[in-house]
Amino acid sequence: MTHPLWSNWSLWQANPARFDTVCYKELIVTGTNASVPEAWPRALELLRLGLVKSEAMVSGIWPLQDWQDAFAKVQEKGALKVLMA
């Protein structure tokens, strides 16, 4: 029996896994999310009511063509959340 390989797909850490290996070896990739879909309408309602101050969470707004700069800012831990418009 083989042991599973665990890999963290995060902007904060390097990722040792390769997508071509996933395809060639027919590996199974499983993702996770830190919230449940039922929480999303409630979160949107709290934002709409002004009960959550989202401005404090967004570190900056970048034009879409500057996405690499926005990603670099997150990778160097210089931003919590970035908005690309």
C-alpha cells in the first residue's frame, strides 16, 4: 500500500507538487475550503448592514493587468487581502 502525499497549496508556502505528475499518475486531488456555503448569505447580509468593516481586511486595490504585483504583495506577507478590479 502506498502512502498519500500531502501538499499545501497556499500563497504563503512553496508547493512541491506538479500538475503533470497528477495527470500522468492519475492522482486524486482533494481541495478544502475554510467555510461552508450556508455561511455566505449571512456574511453578505452582515456586509450589507455595515456590521462588518471590510475596508480593514482589504490591503489594496490593483488593476487586473497588475495581478502579478498584487500576488507578490500577498506572497511577501505585505497584504492580507487584495482586490483586483
